[in-house]
Amino acid sequence: MNAVSPTTLATTQVTSLIDGQVLPASGHRLPVYYPATGKQIAELVEADAAEVDLAVQAARRAFDDGAWARMSVERRQEMLLAIHARILDHAEELARLECLNLGVSMRELRERQIKRAAYNFRFFAEYIGQTKGDVYDQSAGYRSIVVREPVGVAALIAPWNAPTALASMKVAAAIAFGNTCVLKPSEQTPLALRRFVELLHEAGLPPGVVNIVNGRGPVTGEALVKHPGVDLISFTGGTETGRHIMATAAQRLKPCTLELGGKSANIVFASADLDRALDAALVSIYSNNGQQCLAGSRILLERSIADDFIARFVARARQIRIGDPMLDTTELGPLASASHRDRVLSYAEIARGEGAEVLTGGVAAPMEGDLAGGYFVEPTAVLAPTNSARVCQDEIFGPFAAFLTFDSYEEAMRMANDTTFGLVSYLWSDHLPTVEAATRDLKSGVVWVNTTMTRELRAPFGGYKDSGVGREGGEASEQFYTEIKTVTIPTTPIAVKKIGMKP
């Protein structure tokens, strides 16, 4: 796959890379668009069930021959660190490819997401150097040793909203513990991840350890999840798709981790540093063009501060610089697809129909020149009548904030937890008793206090309820990507009861 530019139309073909080899283009073709212009920039060749089978077989061979799974930890660390360096060396290239597919600003991709992708490999290189087993010798005459071994072939299914940052976490964790894998990106955003897998091989990764197949969920994804040669599945994406994957995997008792949707509460008390809370509220809903499962999309404000906070938020939102994501000055780029833009915009009318007040945005952003065909939406904020409104319950997944007000701590907690989701919560207060109580009462997998979107890779990350099953992180990933084996050995020769002997 050659690098592409916004002016290159349909000249790039994205094919599978299996067992270290590029497969010839032979499947169904899907167009790939640049969201900033709406023009086609590449053509994806979809992997069918037969091609998925080739990828799983390659991963199976690479695992079963034992070379990767039994490689010394020190050697595997060296490989992960080589990949880390290779990604950083090609950060600008990867950021550009990601921008072409996703429309997120180059500045955000270069400074945050691609650096994070590289760091994922360094993190797991360091982590596996400190892992250990357990020894139990409490039973007289015996010693039991508990070790962890790689599971086998992992199916890794990545989302379209932060492809390289999120997929790299799965890949780094899976291979760090000795597994092999087949990676499937979203068909909307294949460019950067295809190049990413090439870079892994250029860094020296053995063939078959990481393979990539491309295509739609019902075609490529379904074949991958159902394949009998796959031992475990990690998926990040929509809740309904996650339910289907888990139900399918259950037929073969395949373990799954599912990082799914969110409708996170961003709770601001009068006791907060309101300037910092305002800055964070804007970042937590409008960064990544609003397309992130951990967005602070429900902003809950104590009534005494609500009017001033909302007025300042709306004024700032109207000044956000919308434009060409290739420019570092751009703060909000286009949404990822035309259909997603239309879905996000539809919620402005849904909000009005339910009695909400649209405070700003709710319309397509007018653009000029080549950008006139892009999928741009103005930063949107609404004042919702109640937490039961759809704009407070549905995951809109765009630059769309909903405001609610509360009068008491109990009301804030009730509203925050009144959702089918439970991924993250944001809490803003300098009153220690409020912080202590809320971190206990909030029903979400992560609670961020007086900060925004700080991911500690050593700690588990994942959600309650419809936000998923399982966790990612240092120890959490070790538990998922390894099997526990207990080996019991007598410390002295044992006397075995004899049966079947003649009296």
C-alpha cells in the first residue's frame, strides 16, 4: 500500500497482509473516503471467509510452532521496543494516513494518538519484564507452581474512531504475552492500520504473528469471530455489535473483552475550579471531533453555577476553529462519514421535539472550496428538559453536548447513574467529602476527578452495564491474554496406594 494524499483519488488499494505477505486483490471492492472533502481516496479489497481462514491459519502456525510463544521474555521485549521506535520514526506518515481516513486534526493525531500507539508497545515491553508466577507450599510434601501461558490466536477488532491508538493496545498486549493475532480494522478506516502492520514486520516481527484482514463486520468480522481456529476475541465498538459477538463467541466458549459505548456524565459542583472544569468540558466533548466513547456528553451542573457556565461554554463552542484537519490550527474536523454526520444532525430535531433548547450548532458547518463536500458539523449543545430525553440517553457519538441541572448531591448521582451505560464519569469539586462520596456512588468503570481523559495503562479500563465486559490495562490484559496453569510436584517421593493387588 503506497501513501496517499487528499488529491489522490481511488489510486490506492488496501489488501490483506497475511503471514508477512501482501495478498493480491481478489475480493469485493469498497470505497474509502476522505471525510474533509467527501472524495474517494482509496479502494479497500474485502477479505471473505476464505481469506480470513488463511489469516487464522497463518496465526495458528506461528503460535503452534512455538517460536513466538516460547521466545524468551528478554527477546520479546527487544522486539516490542523495536516496534515502538519504528512507529515513532513513522509518526508523521501514520498521522497523515489516519487523518485521511478519520478527519481528526493532524495535531491531535501526531501529538496524542500516534505517540500513544508507540507507547503501548513500550509499556507492555516493560510490563512483561516484571511479571511473575506464584508458589504454594502450604501442603506438606508438595509444592504447587502457578504459571501463565499464552492462550493462542486472538481476533482483534478495532473501531473507526481512533483506529491506530486503540488497535495498537490490543496488538501490543496480545503479542507481549506470546499470542498471535488477526487484526480487523473498520472498513471505514483501513489506511493507517494497514501501514502499521507493515511497520511491525519492518521492525523484525516474525511472519504470522500479526495478520490483518479488511472488510465489513457482517462479512469479514463474522468469519473471524466464528472461525474455530480463533481462541479469544477483543472488540471495541458499538454495544449491539458487541452483544452479537459475545453471543457468537459463547457457542465455542471463547473468552471476550468488549469495550463498548458510553454516555458519560460530566458533573460540575459549585465547589469546583470552574475555569478548569469549563476547559475540560469543552475538550471532553469536542476533541476527536466528538467521536469517542469516553466523551463527557452529559454535562450536569449545580443550579447555582449553571447559567454562567452554560453561557461561557456556548461562547467558547462558537469560537472553535472548524476546518481542514491537515492544518494544525484546526480544532474540529469533519465527522467520519456522511451517514454519521446525518445521524448526529438528526438529534438536533429529536432534541427540539422533546422540548430541549438548542443553544448552539445543530447544523452542518458551511465550508468552502474542496471542503464544501466534507462532513462538517458545528459544535452543538442543547439544554435538555430531563435526563430521560434521548439526547441524554442515546450515544450520539459526535460534537453534541447535553446540559442538565441539579439541586442536590443525591439528584446529581441519580441522574449520572440513570443510563444503560457506565464507561467513565467526570467529577469536578474541590470539596473532599463530595469527592469521596461520589467516587463510591458513581456506577462507571472509571471516575476522573478534576481531570479529563487521563489513561493510566497500569490500571484496568472498561465499563459497567452496556459499556462492556472485561478490562484492558497491564494486569487486566495479562489475565485475558494468558491461561493459568498449576503444576504440583511432590517435594519427596510419595507412597501411592496400591489397588488391584492380589490379597
